[in-house]
Amino acid sequence: MEATSKKQVLLTAIYARLEQAYEGTLEEVLELLNASECEDEEDIRDAIAELEDAKINGTLTWEQYKQELK
């Protein structure tokens, strides 16, 4: 099944279930989706900060890292 086709099938199934859900359940679903989006944005900000740090301070080789752990 093609990715877009699979997504469409999933969205159709989800929509059908949401149509039958209680209002409180819909609010919880929305909160979960919003939380997931916020976590994604936070992960992206963290990754960018780590890349900037690596540009400024350089990186370690695997051997250097293992030595620091000792």
C-alpha cells in the first residue's frame, strides 16, 4: 500500500471513530496531538543547539568519548 494511500485509510478510520467519541475524549486527543507537536519543536530546537555547539566547540571521537567516561 502506498504511503499516501495508507495515510488516507488511517485518517478515514480515525475520523469515523472521532465522530462517535465523547467531547471529553476529543479534548484529550487534541491535547495529545498538541503535546506531540510541542515535543517535536523542542527536539528540533535542541538538535539545532547541539549542532551549533559542535561548530563552536568541535566534537569528540568515539575513543576520546570512551576515555572521558573512565
